[in-house]
Amino acid sequence: MQLKESQVAVLEAASADEATSVDALAGATDLPPETVTGAAFELEEEGLVAIEERVDETISLTDEGTTYADERLPEVRLYEAALEAGADDAPVSMGQVIGASGLEGPQVDIALSNYARKGYGSIDSGEITADPDADPSADAEANALEALSGVDDAPVDSVDVDAETLEELDRRGLLERTESTVREVTLSELGVTELMAGVETAETVGQVTPELLTSGEWEGVEFAEYNVEADAERFEGGRVHILRQTADRVKDVLVGMGFQEMEGPHVDADFWINDCLFMPQDHPARTHWDRFALEEPTHIDDLPEDLVERVERAHREGVGDDGEGYHSPWDEDFARALALRGHTTSLSTRYLSGEEIGEIEPPARFFSVEKVYRNDTLDPTHLLEFFQIEGWVMAEDLSVRDLMGTFEEFYAQFGITDIEFKPHYNPYTEPSFELFGTHPTTGELVEIGNSGIFREEMLEPLGVECDVMAWGLALERLLMLMYGFEDIRDIHGTLCDLELLRETEVTY
Amino acid sequence: MPTVDIDPDELRELTGREEKSDDELKDDLFGLGLEYEGQTEDGAFELEFAPDRLDRLSVEGVARSMRYQYGDARGIHVPSPNSPEWTIVVDDSVPEERPYVTGAVIRDVDLDEESLESLIQLQEKLHATMGRKRAKGAIGIHDLTMLKGSAATEGNPTIEYVGVEPDGDRFVPLDSDAEMTPAEVLEDHQTGQTYADLVSEYERYPAIYDDLGLFSFPPVINGRRTEVSTDSRDLFVEMTGTDQWTIDKMLNIVCYALAARGATLEEVRVEYPNGESGGRELVRPDLSTKTKSVSHDRIETILGIDLDPDEVIDLAERSGLEAEKREGGADGDDLVYVVTIPPYRVDVLHPLDVIDDLGRAYGFNDLEPKYPDVGTVGGRHERSRLEDSVRTQLVGLGFEDLLNFHMISEAENFDRLEIAPDDEVYGAGEPPAIKGPYSEDYTMLRTWVTPSLLMVLERNTHRAYPQNLAEIGFTAAVDDSENTGVAERRRVGAVLASHEAGYEDAKARLQALCRRFDVDLETPPTDHPTFISGRTASVMIDGEAVGVIGEVHPKVLVEHDLEVPVAGFEFDLEALR
């Protein structure tokens, strides 16, 4: 039969008559013991050898034990110093005896704690007495130390010390016990038979090389086996950012629902960000506390003049026969002021006005997943800049039911069903709804978006003559719902933790 | 979102629904759009409110809405105030920035601790919302018995709204024992300091006088003499502001709240001087109603359901409105309702707002969702497709994709990378600057991506290397040729950080990327302070200099606490188009 080289060596070195230890086989075959063990197990599997295992206990002195074997036990040294000082007659001051003994540091405590235990005398109120009948030469522990001196990893049954004394030395930390598994190999009958019939060495190969392939040699070789269970070196490789991946998922869903993507400036005039949205200029969200106004540059160059006029009229007078405007100031200079957009609805107003890609004919659906900027406090759930999902549908006669149906469809794609619609107020939509959904893990009702039908005061100046319903939500919110992240700052921004990004489970 | 505190016991008492449990109340409140946020120490509900229904900023208004919701009240109730006794005369000296005033007298109030607290809360919430932190409208409520009006016109007492010198008359403001001039109040009194900005630019400060002297310094603080307590029986309410409609509406809300507590309203005359407004004389509160014409067809299309006219009228009455059918229009079958709006409503600008009320009364959550039956074709924007395809390639080349902030500080963007805004190097440029930034970490938009990548490396020195990071990121620079004055560009930035990272590694990946997009790459040597001289090149794609590639300079590495070499490149995304 053909066997691996190491198996052949072990088989030949083993005997049918007596068990040979792995170490002995390693010596005989000149192979490392672990290779021998591996080969022996493989042979056992083939039924060619038998393996017997037993656990051997060996002992050695610790460094401390070796020291006491040389210098004698501290309590013995204390006893001898006490005798010297005459403590067998009358108590002697402990300080004097210790000084004379030459004991130092922790050894003093060790001596004192074992002195009385072993009957060398007693210690009382700082004085020491010595028992004249005590015999250090009969001290079992001292004798054991002497017997073990110079012994290294001796099998426990090979030393002439009783178990009780060994236990005591172990307790005192003077002794080290080591357990090791010893395996012994014996040839089986089948092994003997096969050996007689002749065993050949099969050649093993480590690496597949060009030579091996071109020469055709690969046909006659056996490949060295690897430990295929072992962990390989850690490898990172490239990976799309988890938030980006979520954004792409959202985009996929929306494109699938017939939405077209918008894009436009991050720095924009308040006109597009707020005025076109029928947000009164003295609305609290438009104060400098909430928005990032720009110091440089300060104002937009051009705005479509007639649109500005229509928007101003809507703000001041309202729209329609029965319309009323806001009782708020309106200043074109403020409308022209530049800021980082606080929502991507600025893209919607640009598209709806026809300025971006020309007049849009209904029906139409548009979306964006883009960054917005809010002057908030940075905390685990709020960032100064985050992604907003924005979408709108333009058609004749849209109803609240259409709006609800669209959102149910959208959120269902992310596993969020049972949406609740809470009537809400936005300056630019009526009716308006906050959308609530059940958190997939906590079961809590959480806000997952804001929506509504755009007001006529917004649409009429933009020249839109049919209905438009819209909604928005923070992408980060959806991400946190989907993954259960606790601190958004670990994910998005320069404070991110690469490890977290690397470890986050891929979803699809 | 703003919140209002409502005592559930008071709510039960005012709605007459003693049997409602706290949880039932919470559900009913959610239906009104008032979301339960938590509880105060005194056990009151903290409710989040949307700032349209400002008539629900106190327990009285919330109770009124709930009575409509329960069907215990229907239609419109308008209190009838008694004829005016008191007059507010507006003097010529009133600051032109704050010319308007309104007022009302409230008799026979019965204030206990709770109702006084509720009144104070209502005042505060109105200040915060409609009053725009008192800038647009400010409320002063006084104990009427402490006022002495001179009998200017046949026994009718008068008080005067005037403008005073900042260092003129003295009075004792609330929460103080000392007499102060208005200027001293702004300087030394805590409330004065809070609201000083509202009037400090005025030449003359607004003030209200009775015969005994100055008793109110709007919009800052009232005098102590007329302070309202639980012993007060009759009240004088005055409001000043920058817009008559706004303060009149605020007044209506306060009047309705007090009338709900059983008080009697009494009108007040307001006489403006013979100026631009031509000696206008008003009688307030103005409790007139207004109407909106709402088409039946529009109601049905917005709600998406068919409704009987009787149902519409019923829904209107349950919303605290009144609706009347009017067969109108040229073809005669255009059904329209004339809907009457009560005087405390400030949010009804358009017929659509009425439809929203009808929907709420119907119960929006009772509507059955349906997917709109309109077909459209979806698609991605070209720029976002380009970004995505470049990102896919970068990930394939072994980069970990990042997403960093667009806002940054000057130090991070320039100084720590050894460049200045006006340097003639890639990445420099005048940044769009944020006005009055609150955090010194975020003062401008970044002009390039590499600084953000180095910040991530700096933050992650304890994580395993190699760290090969890339970002296709937004950058911006001031550019007069753009309509917004800002050129917004996407750039492709990449860094390789590991013990063996070098120029070649970066170049190899850049080459691969360019090959895949079939563009021609050249890298002539250049100098850039961020990178090591002699190991830096300009990225030229199809003959145009669009970026930089190199090994990051040790000075920059040490500045970022990095102990491994870093090579990287950055170039304009557009170059791959």
C-alpha cells in the first residue's frame, strides 16, 4: 500500500510487542512530535496501529522551592537562630532572633506563619520561644525539598516523597505540578501484515508550480494536507459604506416605483429653500439659530423675476378667491440670501418651477436622496448634516388615500408595515401627516417621516396646475431602524469607527 | 417641537368626561395631533403640538377641541362681550417699529392656582409661537382694580400707549423691589436682559400709562403694581406688536380661554393718532367670523371618498365650524359650502385648510390606502450613476468607501495639510464660509476630500492596517461665475495607509481606475505642500490637470498622529465622464 512519508516512518518505527511513546518515535524517525502524533492518528484510522493515552503528572520545584532547598526553609532558619539566642530556656525578643537569622522581606512572614504550625515553638507578644525537642532534621517538608532538589519534570511516582507532603509543598507554592498526555503506539495485526506485504511512500507536494503542471508530474503526486480548519490572516478588502448602501437601496426601491432622481445645489437661495415652499419669512425655522447662512458668498445672482413676484404675492395675499396670506414681513433681500439647504425640498421647488429641466407634465414622480444641513446639537441621533429622502408625485386629483397607499408600499419594502398617519401641520402641505411605524426590534412607535399634499399657495406661483403629494424622512433614521445602531456619529462623518463599518452585517 | 403641559384632571373637568382614563385621554389627544411626550412633576401631560392650532395652547382650548371630537359640542360659539368702558389711546410718540396695540377687559374671573398657571402658560406659548418670541406680539395681563384711568371722555377711563425716553419715568417691574427706568430694566433686570435686543435699538421705548404712571413696558415686562394673583377678579389684557391682525388673534385666543372659565368679556376701544392711519378707532376683541367657500368636489378628491352633503355639514360642525350648502356655479350642479370659521382660528388661510379639518373629523386613519393609478418611468440622475459606478470600481480595487461631513474647519481643511486658501495647488480655493458658526469644527464647506480622509485615519490609528480609504465626495469653492456664487464639485479622494504604502500603490490603483473608464492618464511631477517633494505628481486626465497624487508628507502624518506611510490621490469626478 501507499502511505505518506511520515506515516511510513512511524509504522516502521513502531513495534507490535511493546508500546512506544510518541517522543520515542519522534526520536527514532527524526520527525517533530506533532507530525508523529498526526501520522499515528491517521494510521489508527486505517487500523494499522493502536494508540493508548494516559495522563502523566510530573513535578518540579518552583524557583522559591529551589531557593529553600539551597538555603533551607525559613522556619528552620528561624528555629536555629532562636536556639542560638537561648529561646529554649526563656522567651527572647523576636526582633533579635529575626536579625540573627538573616531572614529578610517576605521570608520573615513565611517563617513566622510556619514556625508554630510545625511545632518549633511559639510566638507571643513579640517574643519567641523554641521547643527544645523539635528536630529540624525530621522536618518532612525540608527533607522533601532536598529529595526534589535538582529534579526536573519527574514523574510523580518516581520520587520518594509522600502525597501529603507534596500537597503541602504545592500549597506553599514551592512545587509545580504539570499534567501531560502521553500517547503510546503499538502496531496492530493489520499493521504487521501490511508491513510484511510492503509499504511504499507516496510523494506529497506543497505548492502547485508551473513545472509540476507542464511536466505532467502532478499526476503522480499527493498534495500535502493543510489544516483547513485554522483561521486565516484577517483580510478587509473594499466595501461600500453602509449608509451609502442603504441610500442605494432606497434609490432602487424608488426607481422601481417609477420615481426619477433630482439633483441640485447644496448652497442655495432661501427663495428656493423656503419662500417657494410658502414658509413665512418670520417662521422660527428660518431664524439664524436653525439655518446655516453663508458669510461668503451672501446672495444669489439671479432669480426668475416673475416667479419672485408670484411667490411674494402668495405670501402677502394668499391664493384663490378665498385665500389669505401671512401677516408676516416679506423681503426679497432675505429671499436671495444664500444658505446650506435645510431640506431637499429646494430641489423639488426648482424642478416644479420648470427652471431645472423645463415644464414637467403630469403624471410624474421625482425623488432625491441627498444631504441637508440643520443647525442642531450634535448627539447620538442628530447630525449637523444628514441625508434626506424626498419624494413627490404629481397627478390630477390626488387624494390622501393615494398618499397613504404610496407610503405603505415604500415602507413595506423596508419591513415596516402598519404605518399610522398622525395629522400634522407643515406650512407647505395640507393635509399633512407625520408617519409612524413600529420599530422592528423594540416594538416602539417611532416617527418615520413627514408628508402631505402641497398647498395651492405653493403650487400656484410655481405654475403647477394639478396635485402634488410629497414626503420626506432622514435616511439615517431608516438606517438606525434597520440596523439598530445607537450612535449615528460612529457611522457618518470623520468621527466614524472603521471597525464598526467593517463589522456591520451586509443586508440586501 | 414645542410642548404644552395639560393637567388631565382639569381636562376631564372642562370636557365633562370624568370617566376617561389617562390612557383614553392620551389616545383622544393623539387624534387631535397632540402627541403625549411624558409627564411633568405635577402629573400634567406634556404634549407635543404642531404650531397651527394655537387655540389649543392651554387646557381650555384643548378641552374645547375634545368636546367637538366627542360630539358634545357642535358648530360655532361666539361669546358676546359687553360694551366698552375703557379706552387705549395711542400717542404720537409711540415707537414706529411697534405701533400696534389691542386689548380687552375680562370681568368676574375666578382664578385658582391651576387656572392662573394655565393662563400664564398660554401667555408664554403664544409669545413663543405667534408672538415670535415677543417680537411680533407681546401680551400684558393686569389686575384691573389696580388701574386708574382718567375720565377723559365722559366717565370712560383711559390708558395711554406711548413712547418714552429710555431714562425717563421710573416704575417697579415684576420680580423686583426697586424703582427702575426702562433703560435700567434692560440693564439690570433678568427679564429685561432677556428681551433687551427687541427694543434697545429704538429711539423711544414702548410704555403704557394710567393716571398713576407707567405700569407696563412692552414687550419686556409689566409693572408690579398691576400684578395678577388668585385674588384678582377683573383683568385688563393689552397686547402690542408689529402687526394688528397678529395681536388681535392672540387676544381672541386669550379671551376664549378665559370665557371658557366662566368670565365675562368687555370690549376696549383703541384710538390711533391722526397720522398715517388717519385717527383709526377700533373696538376689540374682534370676534367676527369669516367664511371660506369650499367645493364639494374638492373635498371628495382630496379625501378620496364619496360624501353626502349632510355628512359634510355634520363633519364641519364636529370640527367647530359651520357649513351651509350653496348651489352655485354657471352649470348649476357645482355644489359649494360656505363654511364659517370661528374667531379663535388663526390657521385657516385657504379652503384646503377646511378640508383638512373635515378629514380629521372623519378620521384620516379610517381611510383605506390605495396605490395611485398613474404610471411613470423611474430612473437615476446621470451624476449619481457616475458616482456609483466609480464607487463600485474603487471598492473592487480594495478601498473602503467612506462618507464624511461636507462642513469642516479652516484648520482641518488647510493648515493641517500645509496649504493656504490662495495657494496655487490642487485642493486650495476660497471656501464658502458659514455665517456666525456655533462650532469651531464646522465653519466652512470643505474645498477637497483628502483632509476628511486623513481625519478618519487619525481617528482610527488603533484599528487594523492596511486602511485603504476612498470617498467620492462633495466639495465647494467660491466662484463668481456660478449663479449661487459657489462651484460645487464631486471629487474622488483615496488614501492607502499601511507599513508598505507608497506612491506606486496609489498610482497602480489610479491607473486601473483610469483604464476602466477609458481615459488617458499622465502624471507629470509637481510640488504640493501636503506631499513629499519628488514623490508628487499632477493627475492629468485626457490632457487636463484635474488632481494630485503623492506620498503624504511626514509633517502632515505626524500632525495627524500617524505612524505609517500614507499615499493617496484626489481628482475631479467629472474627468472620468
